[in-house]
Amino acid sequence: MNIIKNRYLYFFISLLIIVPGIIFMGLNWAKSKQGPLPLGIDFRGGSLLEVQFEGARPAAGEITALYEEFSTADQPLIDPIVQPLGEDAFSIRSKVMTDETKGQMVAEMESRFGSKVTVLNFTSVSASVGAEVTGAAGIAILMAAVAILLYIWWAFRSVEHAYRYGTAAIIAMLHDVFVVLGAEAILGYFLGWEADALFLTALLTVIGFSVHDTIVVFDRVRENSHIYRRVEYETMVNHSIVQTLDRSINTQLTVMFTLFALALFGGDSIRHFVIILLVGILSGTYSSIFNAAPILVVWENREWNNWFRPKETATL
């Protein structure tokens, strides 16, 4: 099984996956003027109110109209994002509102819609706290990347050009980050999903899975580089991938089957988190096998020297 020989096809497939996500990031930015992803209250500040109706659930437009009635100059509640939860509940995101306003609004819901209303969840985050969370998230991802690079560089110090392994792992990790961000941008554009603290948790988990699987492949490359010293580098790397292929696929499939079950039966509250994890872990498996190790081969052969060189024509 020669996996390495089609490396540029794998790179092209990755490009086809990443580019649409980048396009939708731009569309989200143009649409909201707030950034490439629709941000939840954890990042931009605001209030999240989840309510359950004992009787018939009102229309989403009626909830929007109710919020606008409670809107004031000091507490603008216009244009809330109203999303259904199951058959009898709503998740409503808006600008920050006080506990007092929340109590009055719930009482008005019961009076106006003739149904007992149960508050499932109420969370408020100020804009300043949201900005701090956003900054902390960026720092966390940057520190993770630096720590991974240094660790792999140190762990593979017995191999020639150890820094290449760390760099290739970071490139594969960035591939997965862009795939996850692109998926979130697309889902946010069409379904109104917002990036929140759970999304950040999923992203950091994907980074961990991606690097873990990449290190498994690289560790076999390191072992085989001492065993098969006279074998061509490309052949040795391909052999290492084939040796770890079953383990990588079986491990990831086990995780993905569990996540599929959670996505189907786990409820609306965690579905967003689970689907992002599914996308990221699938991407991590792909990048570890079809991106990270082939990058080592490209680097070893210095193939970029021939990318833009015209092909020589045969002479008679």
C-alpha cells in the first residue's frame, strides 16, 4: 500500500475542505461585523435564557416581540436569537439583562401565553468578561502550539532534523483548527450556531487528539529510521504509516461511534459540542496519516525546488 505517492492529492483534498470554511468566515464577518465566527455570550457578552413551556409553545416571533417590549435604552433587548429546544422549550440569546428583568419577562410569558414557564438556565456575561475570555482562548491555543513544538523537538532529538517533526505536527494541527473553524462558520451561517465556551473546549480537545495521533505515526517513523537505515526515506515513512494505520483508524472509530451516539441521543444542549468534536477528530485522523507524514517526505526531498520549474521535454 503506497500512501505517500499520492501526497499532493491529499494536500489538495485538505485545501478543498479548508477553503469553503474560510469563505464562510468572511461571509460571517461581512454579515455581523463582529468576527469570522458568530460568537456566543461567553465571548461577546450577553444573556442566555432557556425556558420550557408546560402547555403549547408560542411562536418564536412572539418571544422576539416580548423581548422588544422590555427593551430600554439602558438595556437593549431587540433582535434576540430565539432557537427551539426540543418540542416545548426555547433558547434565547440577547444583550445583557438583569435578574429583575428576567423575572418580569418570565411572569409576562406565563400571563400572556397561558402556560407555566420553567427556567431551565439563565446565564449573563458582561462584554468585558467576554473580551477577557476571547483573549485567554487565543493565548491558550498559542501556548499549546508552542509547547507541542518544543516537546516533539525534544522527544525526537535522536533523529536527524528533529525540528521537522515538530513543525509538521504543528502544520497538521493548524489544518485541523482551520477545518473546525470552517465547520463552525458554515454551521453558524446556516443554523445560527454560536461559538461558546463548549466550542473552545471542543477545539482544544481536537488539538490534543490530532497531535496524539500524529506522534504515534512519527514515533514509528523514528523507530524505523534506526532499523531501516539503508531504505529510501519515502519508503520508510510509507511503511511506518501502514504499520500504524490499523491502530489509528480503530482508535478514532471507537471515539467517533461514541460521539455519534451522543449526537443522536444526547439532547440539544450538547449536540453542537459533539458535532464539532466529530468533525475535528475525523480531520485529526486524516491529517495525521495523509498530511503530517507526507510533509516530512516533501521536506526531506526538498520538492519545492521543482514546483515551479518547467518540465524538461525529452529530446530525440
